[in-house]
Amino acid sequence: MDTQKQDELAVITGASSGIGYELARCAANEGYDLAIAANEPEIQSAADKLTAIGVKVYAAEVDLATREGVERFAHAIEQTGKPVGLLMANAGRGLGHGFLDQQLDEAQRVVDTNISGTIAIVHELGRQMRERGKGRILFTGSVAGLMPGSFQAVYNGTKAFVNSFSFALREELKDAGVSVTCLMPGATDTEFFERAGLADTAIGQGDKDDPARVARVGYDAMMAGEGDVVPGWKNKMMATASNVASDERLAAQHRKMAEPGSGED
């Protein structure tokens, strides 16, 4: 086992299931001890499974949509006594239906989780990486951030922020020894669609990518220092189309995927 990896910590947010859990598993399989967080008790079950791989796992059930939650997690990381070698900012929340039909506090929570919490934890740990002159950061963005998200307007908007922010930060840190990568998956087989109220939509009922494969593609891109990666040929086609079609057309296409009742059931 690589002793350097044993001396460093891999931090993964939103790691109780889905892409986040699989990212944590990638790091654990390479010998990194882990600090993982999620806002649900299932994070402990995830920690138990990851510990069985043979690494130390520090699990925190915290709400990273709040400054208090971010500070609690940052303190827990500090208490491990290990420097952060990898930071995978994966925590995210979705929300379907028309914007004016959503509860404002639910829409605001998407912003707080996907944007405010993400930049807060990256600000805290990214500074430490810069001081060491070493580290790798992976953001979980989305191809959704490349198009106006009719009936997912807030979510897509937050992912557009994450996609853009990651490239800006990458440029700022290019001479600091810290790499920044953005993973931009498409529809992935996780609990996202049910939690976001998208189960009756075309995208919610359509084919989805394997989260383990998505995570591996993102993890490998991070370790290679790449700027961004879009897993899957369908998602690559969608990303390419977003550079050609007008925003008005993209919004109309997204409506067909995400409008309530657009699914077959």
C-alpha cells in the first residue's frame, strides 16, 4: 500500500450512497483513509462498509447546507491529524416541478446545499491544500448545468454555477500544486430522482448510468489532473448539443424530459 496515501485523507461529501459512496470506495481501494459526510444516518452504514476495505473511516452526519454543518465537519477532519490529499465535493440536492409550484424554502435549500455548502467546504480545505502546495479537488457538477432546466430550474442553475466555478478555481490554482476537476454526469441510477420528485418524468424513468462507473471515471480524471470529464456517450452528445443549440431550444427539450407526468407510467 502506498505510504503517501496512508498519510493523507480523502474527504467526500454526500457519501452515504450513489456517486459519493462510490467515490469514497475508489479512494479506499487505493489506500486512503476517509472522512465522509452526509445529512442522514445512512452515512454510518456507508462507513461500516468502507471500513471493511481496510482503511480508517471518519463519518459525520452533518448538514452541509449550513455553515454550522460545514464547520462541524471541518473540525472533525482537523481532529484526525491528517492533511487532506483529496477533496471530492459531491453533496447535492435536486428539486423537480415548476419553480412557482415549489416551496421557496425547498428551492433555497437546493441552493444552500449545491452552492453555499460546496464553496464553504472547498474554501476551508482548499486553503489548506494551497498552503501545502499539494492536493486534488473534484466537483460533482452535471451536464444539467449546460442547459436551462425547465421544471428543474433551480437545480440546473446551481449545477451551472458549480461547472463554472470549478474552471475558475482551476485557473486560480494552476501554479499552486492543486488540481481541480469537474465531473459532469448525466442521469445516474441513484435515489436522486425519487428524492427530487421526478419519479413520474421521462428522465426519472429513463435509462441511467451506473454510479460506480460514473465515480470511477470522475476519480480517474481527478487523479490525472484533467479539467473536466463527461461520462457516457449519450451525455457527451448532450454536452456537445448544448454548445450548438439555442438556450430557448434547450429549455424546450428539457421540458420534455422533466415536466411532471412526462414519463410512461
